[in-house]
Amino acid sequence: NSVTNVICLPEAHVTYILLQRFAADVTDFSTKRALVHRDASMSWNFCIAGARLTRTLLETSLEGEGANGEATGVFLGKGDRHVDVTCRARHCVPNTTNKITSKGVMKDRASSVFRGVIRIDKDAQKTNSYLSDNTLKLSAQAVANTIPSLFIDANDVKASHAATVGQIDDNQLFYLMSRGLPAGRAERTIVEGFFAPVLAKAPTHDFTEQILQALEDF
């Protein structure tokens, strides 16, 4: 059970990497919060691939003009594991930006809930905020829930969201297998492609390798 508080002072730039690969008998509750002041930026980068039960909150409060927040990451669930991730951003003042991007993969009887929340206060004009959540199911028994929420009290903003839950395209799988890839390798190749937008934004090479290793062990 962990709590992390980050204060980004004016013009500070903070990158935080969360890599969670606990054993299958662990229960993990994790809360991460950031206050972002004028012209500062906060970047959350997460990979959640372990524990029996995971509940993670990443929260960004944009407190100064010119502040920027970003949360980018992946989560994996297999067996009977349950993954619960919430990414929240609050725009408190004008001229702030934020982007949330999440990719999840569930298989076996695993289940997930992703909550993406964007809140724009009345005085937070000229805000630009975007939320994207996509979850891929690799088995019929897997359960994936996505709950995007936008609460907008200002009238001069750009705010949008996209959320999908789906399965691997059989045509893609057939194409790769027809080129000689075994079914498991073909499936992993598709998942790597699904994760590509997140991998491209990984802040370090080591973090990219850790995500790929978690996928290899998946």
C-alpha cells in the first residue's frame, strides 16, 4: 500500500516511471498524486503486469497557467487477476493541457476496470485535454470495463475521449500464421503492435525493455 505525492514547482519537468510486476499472491494499492504549477509538466509512465489484485490511482491537478500533464501506460492481466486503474486530471486554471493514453490486454479469466476522468473547472478556459483507453481481450472469459468521464464547466475548451474494448482481428492472426508464425508468436506480434504508441513514448530504453519483458512473460 503506497502513496506518492509530487509537487512540480514553476517550470519544473518531472517524469515518473511506475513498473509493477509483483508475484501473483500480492495485493497492491497504489496512489500517486501531482500538483503542477505554472509552466511545469508532469509525466506519469506506467506498466502494471503483476499482483493478484491491483488498484492504482494516478491523479494530476493542473494548478498554474501553462501547466501540462500526461499519463501513458499499459496493463496486463492473466489467470484470475483483477486490474483496476484510474487516471484523473483536473484543470483548475486557464491555458493548461493534458493527455491520458492507456492500453490494456486481458486473457484467461482476468478482469479489468479502467477509469479515465477529466475535470475542467469553470475558470479553466483555453484548456486542451484528451483521453484514450483501449483494451484487448485474448479470451472469451476475460472481462474488460472502460469508464471514460468528462466533467466540463468551462465553455472555451477542447476536450475529447476515445474508448474501445475488442478482440484480436482473426484476419490479422490468419495473415501472420499464413506467413509461418506459430499462433502464440502471431498473437504476441499483434499485441506488440497494439502497444506501439505507448512504447514509442517510453521515457527510457530500459522501461521499453521492461514492458517487452512483461509481455514476453505474459
